[in-house]
Amino acid sequence: MAAIVTFGSTLKMGATGAGGVYAAATNAVGEIVSMNVDGLQANTIDITTLTDRFRKFIPGVIDSGTISVEVNVDPDDAQQASIIDMLDATASSTAPVAKSFLVEYGDSLNKGCKLECVGVVTGFSFKGAIDAALTASITIKLTGSLNFVDVD
């Protein structure tokens, strides 16, 4: 497989299916500047005893990671507003709701891969500077397993 061009990459969100599983995420977050999925990481459990000369480990639970997105702030973007509302609901003691997320790398001509997952928005922070656009960083903590699909 050739290198995947990130031009045209998107992050889409939607409701989860029954039982909190991934369901079609069709609503694109607008004005994305950069996007990072830090990916899977297996935790380890130390089982070393006092008679062991070397540490011993067994695999623990797998952490699905985090999606970090930077966007140009757009007050008219429905998905950016929805993300802020999710955090406002958390601040008012309403439980946060997991959402379906779809990361698509590439555009309609150069699709390379996509990642289907479920996550909870945990952060939305603004950044402003001299001679710069107002941007926001969005953090999404993933829950459960990920589905990685090669769409070439």
C-alpha cells in the first residue's frame, strides 16, 4: 500500500447503537487543522517475586487511547457546538454521553483507511494568539475496541 495522503481527512460523530456500540457516524466536525489518534496500548501487570532476578510481566487490559483534534473555531459549525454542549452538560452534573466517532484518512480519491470507535469528549480548550486564527483543541477518550479498516 502506498503512503496515505491526509488531505480531505475527516472526523465524524453520531449516536451510539444499542449497548453503547459503534453506529454510523455521519456528522463531520468542521474546520479540522490536525488530528491525532494515539492508539492502542496494552497495560502490564508486574508479577515479579522476591526470588526473581528479572522482572516478569503479564498482559493487562488494553487502553484504546485518545483522539486529539485541533480546529479553527467556527461558531456556526453544528458539531463543534455539540461538542461544547456535551461538556457543558458534564459541568451541570448530567452524565457525559459516549458517541460514535469515525476517523477517515484521505479524500474521496485517495481513501486509505478509517477508524470506527466509541468515545467520550473530555476536553475543549481555546487558543488565541497575535496574528493567528482562534483555534480549539478537542480531546476524546476512546472506550471499548477499535475497528481499523483499509479502504483501498
